[in-house]
Amino acid sequence: MNNFIFQNPTKLVFGEGQIAQLAKLIPADKHVMMTYGGGSIHKNGIYDQVKKALCNHQVSEFGGIEPNPEYETLMRCVAECKEKNIDFLLAVGGGSVIDGTKFIATAIKWDGEPWDFLLRPLPTGQAVPLATVLTIPATGSEMNSGAVISRRARKEKLCFFNEACFPQFSILDPTAIYSLPQKQVANGIIDTFVHVMEQYLTYPNNARVQEYWAEGILKTLIEVAPKLMVNQKDYDTCANFMYSATMALNGFIAMGVAQDWATHMIGQEITAFHGLDHGVTLAIVYPGVLKIMREEKRDMLLRYAEQVWGINSGAEEDRIDQAIACTEDFFQSLGVKIHLSDYNIGDDTIAEIASRFAKKKVALGEKQTITPERIVEILNQVK
Amino acid sequence: MNNFIFQNPTKLVFGEGQIAQLAKLIPADKHVMMTYGGGSIHKNGIYDQVKKALCNHQVSEFGGIEPNPEYETLMRCVAECKEKNIDFLLAVGGGSVIDGTKFIATAIKWDGEPWDFLLRPLPTGQAVPLATVLTIPATGSEMNSGAVISRRARKEKLCFFNEACFPQFSILDPTAIYSLPQKQVANGIIDTFVHVMEQYLTYPNNARVQEYWAEGILKTLIEVAPKLMVNQKDYDTCANFMYSATMALNGFIAMGVAQDWATHMIGQEITAFHGLDHGVTLAIVYPGVLKIMREEKRDMLLRYAEQVWGINSGAEEDRIDQAIACTEDFFQSLGVKIHLSDYNIGDDTIAEIASRFAKKKVALGEKQTITPERIVEILNQVK
């Protein structure tokens, strides 16, 4: 087990009906900016629940934060918050709204051009206090300090971390899943699954509890996914999924272990170039990473095969093949196509992505052995 | 899954050599009271490491906090802290020192008789800031807000919770285990194991991740225990044990599930009357609880048998019998005797304990079905 420092101050408020707690959770003297996305919260009743809970607070609103939240949009909100002296941000939405709100919270307190803090590590950790009402389980942003922001004019999608961006609290009401489009549920399951894999399927770290915990989330997802595909309105199934998504990326399974994140880095580039959903990019890229990094990941692939998929007999190579096939089948069982050609993405994009990483001079993966050349191999595997 | 609210702000600083971080972790202007126990930290070098790290801080010391920390002792420290205007407490020790320090931190800020806040829920959450350097993995006190305090003159051992008593940080250096008496390692393994069971082995809560996580800690303990019994100086084994102990009682596996705690409540009374080690009382009482509560716990006993001990064939009754026998064998494999008669405890104590709970009019267990009569049955099982 590696040395580590861990801290996660976010308060989780979990369960049906918990949105009503907002009245107590946000100090009465705050001027709240409520941020949200395309307006689905108007249809599913969450907007009304939030407004009702905050009827005695001063609340402004900023809607229209898009999937893969856009710098230009967010900067408009930053200007509005400054003008109105907003001192509390409440993100009501999924990962895009929450990530965008973290950017807004940081940019308000930032002197100079905000895009800068995505290009280099944040020197300070200032932010306007923020909290969330989660409507889509997927990114885990409701209980961590990170965010991913897009700037379409530059075809860039970059992430930043700011300790002051841990939400003060996050309300997780599993009934929010009832009315989600099935595609968002599928993407959320894939995103959660790959979040766990990025922290688990590296090399043995002799961190036993962390391994079991990662496997526990993966097995839960494999159990709830087929149920969710046929019925999105079973409370306990929704609760187990929503809980899994938060636990997958709040640092709990990351303590003292190596981390990969190559799939996310490559996937983000596909979104930057072609606008694909984040979850879809992961379902495409991850099988390619497993195939090309097979030797480096051998020990953990064998453990994954046995502990998660119950594959414990046969030759090692066969077990690994089966585990990778199970992973591909799992993604496809969610109705997601897992080849670049399904999305008309070809060699030109592969070359552009590789050249971007070459320019940045970064190698990816838990041992930084995924060079631009290997990125090409990975993407060729999933053409 | 039940609705829940969760928050745990403690920062974990984990690994060999991390005690040196103290210099940065405690603000330079604080007057620190360093609390500790019987002096083993003088022998194993931890005292010197702490003093060296804090050489530029103003540090006072209070040693001699005993196992099952005693009200009278702690009140002497409270007086000293008030006199010296102490504004930061650093507990260097195991659960007893940390629990005692939480009492001190709360009592300093408490108007009136401090024993009162053990007799009823704390109305406010004030405390002097505290942090810990953990030397014995066992109680989990390094990452929660609870504490158990004894008052021998009254034969009482009571617990309290204070949100302001979450340690600001806890340093966990697994090498602290190298020089522990084997008895303390055994007690710590049992304490950790039963902490998990109290939050896991109740009735099905449809909380899949939480179940897998509880099982992950149990399996880790079963793996490291025999290794620790023959060699206390393997770093990774010690790290996995120390990590397990903290994760067992920091709220991570408690979210949204029922909890038992009958064994702890009964065990505390045995300690109050006869001074037995906390871990020993758990090893005695827990098999009795499983036997008497067998029907109420049937579903989870079957799951425990399969997931933790690999018992998945045969009649249900046989599987449950085997799981209980495995639990008893596990405790005994640590060199602990698990019958009351081994400690010369007889019917009179059983009657006294039952009568105490009868007077308090409390029933124990996840469904409050363990009446004083059933406490007698439980203790008769383990005579």
C-alpha cells in the first residue's frame, strides 16, 4: 500500500424526500445562485421541490448549462454572479451542471483569465461555497473536488481540481432516476464502472480492502444494470446505482493505490473532437486499453476475471480473454455501440488525438507507459 | 436502503514516516497538549518522533491515560488544559488515549459536570480541536466522533458522540504495530471484526455496496490475522490491518443500513464489572448473540457464511452452524479464550448485567428485541 493523504468533507444527504432539507442546509442569509441544465428539472418536479424548499431564501437562477459544460456559457454565469454578489451556488443537475458550477465557483474568486486554471495546477484553493442536488448518477462530481470543462472554439476539454470545490453537501434522491432517458442511465453505469476500473485495474498494490471495495461496486453495477434497463422505477435498484456512482469517485477506493485514467484522457479527446457522450467514449476506449495493456495489467486482469466475473478455471490467457469479452458485452448490454466506426470516427481523428498527446509530451496510464504510439494501437483495436 | 446523512471531515495521513508531517499539520501558533498512555511510546520511538516534529511548537504533555480511560484521570488533564490555555489536543496512542482526549476536548468547553454529557445526548457540539497519532489499530476512534469513558467508582462505562470530536487529522503509520504486545494486536483484530459485524450482520437492507464493503474488511482481517500472529513486522500486512481498523468504524460501511451494537453494549458492562479487555469481551459475547439471535439474523447469517467463509452447500442450519463455529475458531486462533468461565465470571455477574439493562429500560439489537431476559440467554450460551 502506498502512502496517502485523504480527506473528503462533503456531507451526503441520501434518500427519497431529502430535497426538502435544503431549507436547513443552506444558511438563511445567503444569496443563492441555482444552476441547472436543459430544463428536465422542470418536467420531473425537482425544480419545484428546490424552489419550495428555498422559498425563504434569496434565489437567482442560471439555466442552460449544456452537457460537457462550455466555457463561454459558464463565463456568462460568472459575470451574473459577480454582479449579484452571489455567495452560495446550488447545482441542480448531473455531472455537467456540477462541474460547470465548480468552474463558476472558482472563476468568481480568480483574478485573471479563468481558462488558466485548467492549464496548470491551481495555486490557491478559493471558491464560492457550493452544494448540489444530484439528478443523474454518473460522474461522482457530487462528492469530489474535480471538474471537466469544454471550450469548443479550441476543441479542448480539460479538468481541474480545487479543494474548495468539494460540495458542502450533496442531496441524493434516487427517485430522480425514474424519469431519466435510458441513454443517460446507460452512460452513468458505464461512467461509474470505468471510474472504478481506473483505480482498480492497474497492478497489485497489496491494498486488500481497496480491492474488495472496488469489486463490490463493480458487482453491484453488474447486478443493477439489467434491472435498470427494464425498469427505472424500482427504488432500491435506483438507490444502489446512485450510491455506487458516488462511491466510485469520492476517493474511498483510491487510498494508497495506483491509478490509470488513460481511458478518460483519451475519451475526453474524442468528445472534444466529435462531441460524443462521455460514457460512450469510455465504452469505446476501455476495451482497447485492456487489450493493449494486457501484459502490464495481467495480475489484476486475472483477479478481475475471478472476483468480478467468476472466471476461475482454464488457462490464464483464456481467462483474460473472457474477462475482456465480459466487459465488452456488459457495455453493449446497455445499448451502447463500442466501435469508433459506429460513430464515423476514423484514422484522421486517431492521428489527431495521438499528435495532441505527443505535443503535450505526456504518457498515460498507471506507469506512464501509454505513449502516443500506443494510443494509436489502442484506438486501432476499437475501430 | 434507508435514508441517511453522512459526513466525515477527518483527514487521514497514512504511511511510514508520516509523523514528521505534524509540523505542518498543526498551526504554528497553537499550544498543544500531547496526551498519551502508559509510556510504550517512549520505548518504540514514537514519542521522540512526535517531539522532533513539533520542536517549534509549544507543547505540554499529559501521560498516564489508562486502558478504558478513567474519568478521574481525564478530569485532572481538563484542569491542566484550562490552566495552560491549551488550544489543540494531540492524542498519541490507541483508542483509550484518543477516546479520553475526546472527553477532555469536550469537557474543557462544557459548563457544569462533564459526566452529564455521557448520560444524555450532547446538546451542543463544542470541543477544543484535536488530532491523533494512532499507535494501536482497533477502535476506529481516529476517524469518528465517538468515545467510551469509564468511571470505576460507579462501575460505569459510557459512550458519547460529539461532531466537534472528529479528529482534524489522524496519522496512521503501520510500523507502530511492529512493537505492540501480541495481545493488543489480537484484541484489535477482534474489535475491528466485531465493529464490522455490528453494522453488517442484521437483516437484509438491500444495500449492496455496503454489504460487499463490510465483507471486504472481514475477508482482509481473516487474511492478515494468521500472518500477524507469526510476524508483526511485515509492512503490507500491518498496513492492511491498520487500514481495516479505521475503515471499520468511520461510517463508510454504515450508510443506509441497520445496526446492532448489542455485543458492544453487553461487553462494556463486563468490562465495567470485571475490567476485561474490550476485545476479549466482544470475543466472549458475540458468539452468544449469533446463537440466540439466529432466527432474526438468518438471512444475513447465510450470506455471511457464503461470502466471508465460502460455505455455500449443505442445509441452511448446517451452514449457519458452520459460520458461527468459524467465527468462534477465528477468535480462538488469536489466543483469546471465549467463555465467561475462563475469566471466573459467573451467574451473579450475568444477573447484575441483566438487571442494569432492566433498570435502564432499554432493549438492544437492530430491532430492539434483545430484552434483559435474552441478555441472560446470550450470556448463558457463553458461560
